[in-house]
Amino acid sequence: MLVLENLSCGYGPFRAVQSLNLKLEEGSVNALIGANGAGKSSTLMSIAGHVKIQEGKVFYKNNELNQIAVHNRIRLGIALVPEGRRLFPDLSVEENLKIGAYHKSKQRYSTNIERVFELFPRLKDRIEQLAGSLSGGEQQMLAIGRALMAEPSLLLIDELSLGLMPKIIDQCYEVIQELKKQGMTLLIVEQNTKKALEVSEQVLILESGRKVWEGKAEDAKNNPEIFEAYLGLSS
Amino acid sequence: MLFLDLLIQGLLQGSIYGLIAVGLTLVYGLLRILHVAHAGLFTLGGYICVIVTNQTSSFLLAVLTSMILVGLAGMIIYRICYQPILDQPPFVPLIASIGLFIAMEELFRIFFGAYGLSFTELPLQEPLALMQINLKQAEWITIASSVGFVAMLAFLANRTKLGLAWKATVTDPEIASSFGVNIIQVRYLNFFIGSSLAAVSGCMMAVLNNLVEPTMGSVPSYKMLAIIVLGGLGNVRGTLIAAVLLGIIESYGTIYLDDLLDRDSIAFVFLIIALMIRPQGLFQRH
Ligand SMILES: Nc1ncnc2c1ncn2[C@@H]1O[C@H](COP(=O)(O)OP(=O)(O)OP(=O)(O)O)[C@@H](O)[C@H]1O
Ligand SMILES: [Mg+2]
């Protein structure tokens, strides 16, 4: 279970996120929505340890994350699919997946790579190819696959469907459904609110670094005016 | 035979340059720092080699001691001199590094005297003919150890988990650490390996010249900077090729251009011309 307690985080003195409270139940799928610059990526990156926590606390499975070195957070089960994928472009698909399982044994690596190839068969055909030469869709699959190699219990995904064509987006969301079935906790940042609402249980809307709405995905779906009010768009 | 002899001499010099420059390019690749003080570690390696050989009369033991101590010294330099200023613009660590290099030269002078040290009994001087090439043992060992260490480095980089972690850290330290790579450890290891290779190079230089002196690192420091630029900053393979190329050109130059230029000027003329033609270096990064 992930708990953000009065979290403020940002860059230098600048607060990108202010006093955010949030609780993710184990095995739940959660959508984090907001306009550009609202602080979505900053929230995810502060959980991962790359954006400074200025105030408040983050707990995962009762561990205070500030006490845990960035490279040990993956051992707690937290994996990241960052904004812009951030693959290792000069490394092959296989090497990228190896990094994903960096803290795992050889056996776990073999099991996990089979699982990833089941979810994304296209990666299997491109195993030797450099990650930088993959198409945008394949890169997103690899970014998700790399994170899954770590057998996370909490998966943080930033901009899942950005820049992907509808068919690939559907494919990615099928994988999300599958992960949900397996009981993984997910926090998904999305521009594509419609898709996000289909899979999530809880929805959170950020505006200028503050939480402005939180509720069940159903309520959000039934009240599209919420999105118009906060995002200036309809779901 | 002169042609072949010169080629061998060039390879020999190139091996020494290569071993120094690799450490520098490793540091640049990882931290984007021009680690000028690396040449001071090369000198330190030479001193330790002479002192330990003179004490124990074992050259092998001296080289191993030198590699370990200089490797540790490299880690300490990273910790004290670079880690606190990694967030600063690149000229800040560069200036710190130049300052440290000058300080090291002065320390060598203060501790070991201005005229340098020599072996009491110079090791590895017997001639040895292999494939009809006649060299001193020390020269063969220089070439062989460069090839050996470079092969080990290649193995480490391309065939081990550690190498993978290193490559990931070079590209994106944040994401590498998110997947469990302890990037601080990677940096320490990077300094240890690079510095101990410079130590090997210093040991070879010591035994080839039978002399270590406080300023023996100054000329290599300029050359190694030029070599890593030619090699395409951070590109290990390019750096090695550039180092060997420079060694060979110097070697032929000293014979055919001797009336015009001395050895070091030939090297710099070559480097200036090469960089005028290809300012991005002979090889691209990656
Ligand atoms: N590295 C940085 N240094 C300084 N300010 C930053 C940095 N990254 C983001 N910010 C600022 O923090 C605020 C929140 O940015 P963040 O990237 O978290 O927004 P976001 O919700 O992910 O937006 P988007 O939808 O565009 O990805 C913005 O005002 C942004 O300008
Ligand atoms: Mg963002």
C-alpha cells in the first residue's frame, strides 16, 4: 500500500506538488490526471526518488521511502515506466530487459523474460535490436517490459498512451488489465482520460500542484463536467 | 627492418598512451569531467613501482601494489575532489582537477626529490626475440599487458552484469538507479579501474626509461586529453585506436621529421591537424 502524507516536492525552492495526500490500496488501479505542468510526473518521480521531497512523507508497505536509497526502492517492489520511456538507446532490447531484472537472479530473469514476451510478442522478434531503433510503440512496450522484469508490486506509469496509435494503446491497456488481474498496484498518469477511466478504480485530478478532485472512476465517468471544469476537456 | 622496428616502437608508445587515456575516457563517459589529475596518478604509479621494486626486488609485486594503491587513490580523488561538485558546471571540476594535478607534482617533488628516482637494479632488460622481432623483455611486457588489460576491460564491459550496469549508468544514471544499480559504487569502481590502468602505464614508463620524476605526467596529460578528443570523448574503442595511431605517427615522425620537430611537437602537430579536419574527433561517441 502506498501512502503520500502531505507531500510537497519540487525543484530547488520551487514546489511542483503541494501538500498532496493520497492512499493507494493494494491491487488497485489509479489514474492521475491533470493539465500540462500540473505536477503529475513530479509526483511519480518523487516516489521513485528522483525529485526532492520538500515536506511530508511517502510510505510504501510501511517503509518511509525517504529512508530508502533510490536503488533499493526496486527491491521493495516499486518500478517506474518514466515519461518519455527513457530506455537505454545504445543497448539492445535484451540488455534493457536485463537491467530491469538487475536485482533478480538468473532463474527469475528467465522466467520474467518469458512472461514479458507473452505480453509483448513483438519484443521477442527484436531481442538483438538496439532500443533506440525501435518504433515508438515498441519502445513503450519495452519500457513496460523492462519494469515488469523487476516483478514489481507497484508500477508507476507516466504517459502510458502518449504518441501511440489507437491499436497500440489498446494493446497496452490489455496488458494493464492483465496486470490488474494479477493483483499489481498501478498508478497511471494519462492524457487519454477515457482509456484511463476504463481500467481504474480511483481517479485523482491535479491542478497546479494541488489535488482538486479525488473519487471513484465511475463517478468521474458519470460526471464529465468534472473534467471540463479542471482540464478544459471532455472525457 | 627499420619500417617494422618503427611500427613496433609506435605500438609500444601507443600502448602506454592507451592505458592512460582509457581511464580518462571512462571518467569522462560517466561524469563528463575532464580528469586532468589522472596524469598525476600515472606518475604516482611509476613512483610506487620503483620504490616497491627497490625494496622487494619483485617487479610483479611492485606493479600489483601500484595498481591497488593508485586505484584507491583514484577513488579518494573522486570522493574528495569531484563528488561534492558534480552539480557544478563542467569547468569547476576541471579547474579542481588541474589544481590537484599541480599539487600532486609538487608533492612528488617534496617527498621524493626534484631529480626523480631510478631502479637500483633495472628489471626485465634481457633481449627476447619473438617472431623475429627483437625487443627487451620490458617492451614485450608493456605491449602484452596493454593488450591483456584492454581485453579484460572489453570482457568486463560486454560480458558481465557489472559492465551492463556501467553502460546503463553512463546513459541514464537516474533510471539505472531506479532499477537497482548503485551508481555510487559504479563510479568508485570506474575510478578504481581507470586509475589502476594508469598505474600500469606509469610502471611501464618507469621501467622503459629507468626514471620517474615529478613532471613525468605533464606531457602525457596534454596528449591524453587530445587522444580522448580524437577518440570521440567517452568512446573507449576510439580512444584506444587514437592512442595507437598517435604512438605510430610519433615513432615514424621522430625518424623522418627529426630535423624539423621533436617527438612531442610531432604529436601535437598531428593532433592539431586531425582536429582541424575532424573537430568532432576521428570517431563519434558510440
Ligand atoms: N527539472 C525541473 N526543474 C525545474 N522545474 C521543473 C522541472 N521539471 C518540472 N518542473 C516544473 O514543475 C511543474 C510540474 O511539472 P511536471 O513535469 O510534474 O508536470 P506534469 O503534470 O507531468 O506535466 P506534463 O503533462 O506536461 O508532463 C511544472 O511547472 C514544471 O515547469
Ligand atoms: Mg509529465
